[in-house]
Amino acid sequence: MVRVHNGPPILTFPHSATDSRSPLAFRGSLSDPFHYRSAVAPGQGLSIRQLSDLLPRSVSKHVWFHGLFIPATVRTQWAKAFTTEAMQTFRFAFEHFAADDIDPHRLRQSLSLYERQRTLVRKLYDLRRENSRIMRAREFYAVVMSSMLMPKQEHVSLLETLLQTLPSRQPATNGHVRLVLAGNLCEPVRDIMLDTIEESGAVVVDDDLYVGSRAFALAISLEGDPFEALVNAYLTGLPPCPTKIDHEKDWGDYLVRIVKQSQGQGVINIVCRECEPHYFSLPKIQQCLREEGIPELVWEEEPGMKAVGQLRTRVQAFVEMLQS
């Protein structure tokens, strides 16, 4: 039995998923009416793999819910066939819920809008690599996070304005040590960490984060069948991930390329406690960094963590080491 945020013990399906990290994403009691009319759960990551089985039993019957599973092994013939079928099943289920067909032309327009947004955010990353002090880190990641919350067209318009005005902006921070953030957090890096990095005399010049560059690394073809383009992109168009088996991609090599591209002097690797896939990948990542002579600080993070003093001490010591 799982109690969610001191709510009533309503999740009584231990055979489905008793891992409290899954329902914790839904704040408050799940017995209350859900604020959304529909939800889609990805079958990715050990923590949320059974979400599509757990939540339909726990939320209002008026909520439409669908589980979309992408295979862990991505470069096989059966993986593409499975994902294509899963995408079509999702399409038909959503069309039934919405009482409307998904028009390929409108879907292609949507893909084009999302691709435009990703392109603009990548330009913002390029600008930060060239002039790392033009934005404070907390400002930069507020822009990144807003891209996941705002209507896309509105966000694209604001991004275009921002990219026009930023080059003439005065420096917002004085740091000189160039750091790259990496890790497996599924939420934004805390402002206290970003502020501590800058107060220690460093700047964040790039990242390999889910709420960061990874969200904009995907490139989807706008030619041909849009559904097939989505399948290909989700299978082989994403950065290396510990939840996927792709022998043509290596996470350590990928991170090294990011550090070199941004002229980073060190890496702060933020590891989410209890995330076994990332811990399994960590030794290989660290080996790649050592072979390239790239210093690394590993910081373990967990929800609600308040070890601010230890964070400041370790970050300051790491930056001082890079300055010496």
C-alpha cells in the first residue's frame, strides 16, 4: 500500500507498482478529481514503467488514460514494427477519446512548430557557449522550462525576440570557470545549485540534462508520413539513454563531445538517487571523462533534498581545484 503525500491510502495494488516514486509525480490525493481530462504515460524508466497500470485504478473514471510503450532495444526490425503498432494504437485510442481524426497535414504542421521551437532553443544554447556570461543560469533554465509549459507558438515568438535582444545585453555574471552540467534528473536543476556555481566563480556553459539540451536534441523529418517520422525519431533520434539499448551510441562519448564543443573545464554530474539505470552507466561515463582528462564532480540528488551546506562546500572546492 502506498500513501501519496499524506493522502488517504488509496493505492492498494502492490502487484501493479508499489514504488512510491511513480505516484509522487501527482501531487495530493489521487482520489480527488483529476485536473486534466486526459493523460499519456510513457513506458520508460524503472520508476514509472507500471504507471499505466497503476493510475487508471486510482484516478477518476472520467479521465482518459493511455500507456505508450517504446521498446528498450531500438535498432531491431521488430522494434520498429512494435513501435509503429503502438503509435497507431495510441492514435486510434486518442481519436476515439477526442471524437475527431488526427489529420496527417495538421500533425505535420504541429511537428514543424515543435521543430521550430527546438531550433530556436538550440540557437540559444549556441549563444550561451559563445558568451557564457550573457545570462544567469537560473534565467537560462527558466527559459528552458517555460518551453515545456507554454503554448508553443507563444513561446516561439518570445524566443525570437529574446534571441534578437540578448547579444546587446550586459554580462549577467562574472564567472570564468566553464562547467557542464550532466545527469538524469527529470526535473529542473535547483536554483540553489545554479546560484552556488556562479557564486563560486564558475559559469554553466552547456549541459546534458533532460530538462535541458536533451529535450531539444531530437530532429524529426518533415517529409513523408509524419507517423513514421515520429517512430523513427523516438527509436533512433534521441541522445543516448540508460533506459535504451543502442549499440551505436555511447553516453560517455556523447558527454565528452558536449564538453569539448563548449570548451568546458569540468563536469558536475547530478545523479538522482534510486535511479539504477544511471548508476549502471556511471562507471563507463566516468571512464570516458578520465581518459580525456576532464575533471568531474558527482553530486547525488533526491526530491526535497536540503543539504545546502554540503552542496556549497563541494562545489566551491571543485571550482577552486579547476582554478588552480
